[in-house]
Amino acid sequence: MVRPAAHPAAQPSSLLASLHPSRPTTRHLGTDDIVEWVRRVGLNHCIAQVAERIERDFLRWADFDKSARVACHSSDGVIELMPIADAQRFAFKYVNGHPVNTRAGLPTVMAFGVLADVATGAPRLLSELTLVTAIRTAAMSAVAAKALARPGCRTMALIGNGAQSEFQAVAMRDALGIRELRLFDVDPAATAKLQANLAGQGLAITVCHSTAQALCGADIVTTVTADKQCATIVAPDMLAPGMHLNAVGGDCPGKTELHPQV
């Protein structure tokens, strides 16, 4: 009896190659890669480079397809997708905000993102973005303050002294010449940690016992609180003419830091 010739089993790699002879390469950047970039370049230089890129992109604002973020809210926090595109590249960032995470030893904010070609849809980059998000947030505050704050600002009130506050302090020091910080947080341990982390950074630090005390004499007011609630952190009677406000934490519906009249 003549047996049919046996055919070698198709290998998955060769099968994929036949289906996709010119597969695109997707680069992956993990947490270690991002940390190494910051260590090599330096945090202050990373913030400055991101701020420069943000400024350039604002100058070509009309080039972007600006879609609204998609947010999924829960009782404990929010998960968001943030898309953006121009004629060449599409990108999105996944980011969460869960203040309760600290109880489990997790970061309040975690993020990753994808960069793809518009013409083909090919994904080119998959990157961890938690640290980059912290850098970008501080860089955006610096860009806004450079454009809107009065010249000669030297004192900043920093309300909310969690992880993002350290990035804000460094960004404002380098971009605007801030030399004095007035700190307040409802958690004294957070303020103590921030004060320790900023030691030797060329910043005079005053620990305050209320938001109103922290704002007294400040040129710039930066609020970076995390609780998901309609809060009034800054009220009209706390403000003085010429103050610049960066309300960083009021970043989604149902989450505020400023009194409605502010």
C-alpha cells in the first residue's frame, strides 16, 4: 500500500511570516527603561525637554485631531483613555487615579501608552508611562506658569504633598526661578516626606498648618490633591491680586479644588 507523503507540521513562526511578510516592529519600554532614561539625563533636564516639546506642540495646535478622553468612574477612582493624533502619528495613554491604592502599597496613578502610524495603523511603541506622566504633568504646569504668571515669581504654595508635588517643585524652580515653597497637606507625613526629598535642592521650605496660611504671600499656587470629590481647597478670600493658580488635581468631572467663584 502506498502511503501519502507526510507533510512537516507548519511552524507558527513560518505561518506568521507567510501571512505577514513585512511585520512592523513594535518597541517596548518598561519601567526600568524609563527610570534609566531619567537617571541618565537627570530629572530636571527631562522635565525641561518635555516642557519644550509641549510648547512646540501648542504652536501647532490646529494639526491635532483632539478627541475627548474616555473615563470610567467608580467609587474608588477613575480609569481614563486619552487619545490624540496628527497626520502622522496616533497615540493614547491609559491612566488611572485611585487614592485608595496607597493602603495596598500601590501608586495612586499608573499609566502606559501606545504610539502608532496613522497611515498603516501599525503600533510602533508600547511604553510604561507612570513616571513620564509625573514628568509631563509638572512640565505642563511650568509651561502654563511661564506664559501666564507675572514676572519675578519666587514663592509657591504647594497644596497636596504627594508624589506629584516633588515634580512640581523641581519644574517651577528651574522654569520660573521659584526659591521658596509653602507646603500644606492634610496628611503631615506626606509633607514631612516631601520636605525630606527636597532637602538640598535650593528651596527654602515653610511647613504650614492650613491652605490659607500656605497661600499667604505666595506668587504661584499649585494644588495637587488626589481625593475624588467636589472639594473647595482654595476659596476667594485666600487669594491676592496677581496670584497664578495651577489647579492640577481638578482633572475630571466631579473632582474640584477651586471654589466656583475662583
